[in-house]
Amino acid sequence: MERIGDKVISRAEITDAAFADSTVIPDRYVRSDEVRDGVVVGDDESYELPVVDMARLLDPEFSDAETARLGSACRDWGFFQLTNHGVDEAVVQAMKDNTLQFFGLPLEKKKAVAIQANGFEGFGHHYNRASSEKLDWAESLILMTQQHEERNIEFWPADPSTFRDALDEYSMEMINLTSRLLVFMASDLGVEQEALMETFQGKRQSVAFHYYPPCRHPDKVIGITPHHDGLGLTLLLHVDDTPGLQVRKNGRWYPLNPLPGALVINVGDILQILTNGTYKSAEHRVLPDVEKGRATVVMFQNACVAGMVKPLPELGEATYKAIDLVEYVKGNFRALAEGTRFVDSLKIM
């Protein structure tokens, strides 16, 4: 229970009430100090987060130069926007439509796929740390998508009725896109294509749907806590054109302005390890918009080398300790809850 004004209401009602009327921010969402942690690069400074063009990667005339651009983005930023990605437009639009329809449902209907006690999949709040009672200004739905036998369909929304089919098709499109990207990453890294692609093929895939309601006091709330993605590769679809994602580099936050039709790709901690530290996983966060909601579909592709998280041997002397994938995932979840970074503990000094 918690007090809003002169009313004491339940946790479920807090979510609904807080998002419906953001003039009064419940204490569990107030995180002003965290919002102010780090300088946000302003409009008066010129900068450009990397953009990679898949059409140029596939064109023999421009492929070498665009592959170098891809490699630079992964080394220097860990983030880039991918244009002309070739993902079926009808599949993308269906995923966008179903995402908006799901988050537009009344809270009681969304709770039909709510997270269970001590669970991870389902609808609700996922990212508040164990050491903090504070909540993110977001609704989230997290699901396992691959492999098929690992899907828990009871958490896949049946409302809207086309949601499951849309997600199934979108999941396969993201697997195919990942494979296309890995070809050029392997070329940039100087390793055999098969060596890098085998680390991703047949591995787990999960998805996070996020909705960040508008907030009249964006200086007080965090959409998603600053973090590094712990898995292999992340592929983010903007459902709308609302900004909010910020990438941290050299202690400063750089806002990412979505390009029409582009996907946002970022390096996860496992890919950083696989590349022996050549590619960098970047810290990022989300801040809500004053006037507009923001929705995203975020696919996470897992990776490992024969069940182990370790650098590819082709990349020289290992700078990270090898660890079993299951133990890595456990350690990463612990670190995420504690606000630390598990990959740092694997670094060979």
C-alpha cells in the first residue's frame, strides 16, 4: 500500500493512477538524483550516433567502407542505428500494431499475463533493483521466444488475438537479421564467419516490450534504470518516433533520435567477451517524454562458445575468464539487481 495525496491505494492501482495522472508522482517512482547523474549532451552540441546502412553492406562497391563503419560503431559506441535493414515491412508493422494494442488494454486485462511470484516472464515491473524500492516509469512484458520448446505460451498475450502470430514472425525476422549482421562483424573482426555465427545459432532469444507513459515531471523519474545489456546482441524497434533512449560515453549521456524505419542495434556484454573486448557494450537508460508515450520492442540474442562464455580463440590471448553460460546468466542477474556489472568480475587483470 502507498499514499497518493490523501488516498492510500494498492500497488496495482499505483501503477494505473501514477501513469494516468502524472502531476503527482508517487514516492516509489521519484528518482531525481539518478536523473541528474551525468551530463546530458544538449542541442547546442554537434554529435551523431553511428548509422550503418545494410544496403551498403550488401553492395560490393561500398561493402568494405560500410563494414569499417560498422566495426567503428561497435568499438567506439557499442550502438548504431541500422537503416535499410531488409526486415519485412508487413511483419514490422504487425508487431508495432499489436504492441500498441496490448499496452492500450485496461490494466486488468494486461494482468492476465502478469509475472508470477519469483518469476521473470510476463507483464509488470521488472527492473527495480533488489537494493532499491524505486520503480521505473514503465510497463514491461518479457517473454522467451526461442527456442520453441522454451516458450511459455501462457505468458504470451491472447489479447490482441493476432499478438502471438505477429511475435512468432517477428522473432524469426530478428534471427535472420542477426545472421546477416554477424557476417559483416566477422569480416571486421578478422575471424571466420562460421566461428562467430555458431556462437549465436540455436541459442536463446527473448523479447522485452516496453511502454513509457508521458510524465509531466521528467526530471523526477527514470524510464529504465541505467544498465548494460548482459547478453549477445540487442535489436530494438521503435514503435513510434518518441525519443528517450540515451547512451553513455565518457561519462556523458547522448540522446538517440530515432531515424524513420531504422532499428537500433547494440553490443551486449557477451559479445564484448566473445570479441575479447574489441566490441564494447555501452551503458544506456531511458527518460520519459513530457507529452508523448514511447513504446519499443527489444529482442535479445544470446550467444556462447560450446556452452561457455569466453573469447573466440582466433582473437588472441584471452582477456576474460571463461565461464559456463548458466553460471554467467546467474551472475549477471545478481549483478543487475545489485547495480553492478558482472562482466567486470571476469576481466583478467
